[in-house]
Amino acid sequence: VELDVVVRNGETIVVEIKAHAGRGDVAEFARSADLYDKLHGGAPSHRILISPSVDPKALDLAAKLGIEISTDLSE
């Protein structure tokens, strides 16, 4: 499992950073976050995918899977 950032400070935040995110990227990130949950015994508080370019179908899947999408790199 490869995740770009995992931060623990009272809560666990799993972050994936992509130049472009498609539906497959969202599904892969969800699987990685689920595996992290199983290995570390706790679901991440937040699952965040950061990308300046996201396919509309990827946005729909992310919403269904509870993944936050950030396209604004100034946030």
C-alpha cells in the first residue's frame, strides 16, 4: 500500500496527491485507505484526494465512498 501522506494528531488523515484523478484513481485510493484501516485498526478520520484535475465520474465515486476531493491547491 502506498499513500502519499498519513498524519496522526488525535485523528488520522489519509491523503493522496495526483496530477489528474480518474475513477480508477479514486477506487484505488479507497482500497488503500481500507487496507490502512485493517492494518492499523482504525478508520481514517478523513480521506482526502488532492488533484487540480478530476474527472466528473471520479467526483461521483468519491462522494459515494466518503472521500473528500480538493482541486484548489491554495487551500
